Amino acid sequence: MAGHLSTVRPDDLLTPVALGASVAGEVHNVRGGGSLGEGADLCEAVRVALPVADFTLSRAGYAVLLVEAAVARGWSEEDNERVIPVVPGPRPAPAPVERPAAPVPAPRPSTGEAGR
């Protein structure tokens, strides 16, 4: 969570929405990506364990508090990982494939009969 806050718009002020989204993203990752809404208790436990949110701090400033709190609880900085997965950009278009031209059918022979 600290890694995300310190690399994605680190100079922006921390907001309640950003903090809530980071907590939800972390719980989502820990639960293996499940989205059935069963992580509310875990989200609440994470919120209780977080340092008090000071919304006058930048996102990077709060990330420092997160790392300090994590280290105080026995975690190392290497345990940090991104909260929100990176969405890949659009794939490049495939290279055009040279295809042989379809044969043009010969004209129908004229029978000399009037149309039906």
C-alpha cells in the first residue's frame, strides 16, 4: 500500500477516497482477487491497524507513516507490493497478412433467351 501511494501521484494530498481504495485494493489482493463483498471484516481490521490518517499529508508522506507502522509491527520494506494492478495498454494491431487475390469468375455465356 505504501508503495502505491508513494509512486502514483505521490505529491497529491491523501484523501479519504484514496485511503479507502488502497485498503480495499490490499484486501482484494490478500483474498486472492475475490469480489464477493466478504472482505468487510478484514477491511475494518486493516483500518484499525493503520496509522491515523492526516489528510493534510501528501500520499507519499502517509506512505512513510505506513512503512514506519509496518516496521514497528515486524514487517520489512521488502514485503510491500502494489495495491492496484496495472492495466496493460492496448495491444498493437497485428501486421497485415498478404493474401492472394480471389479469382474473378468468367462472365456467363449468353444463351440468347429472353429473361423469365
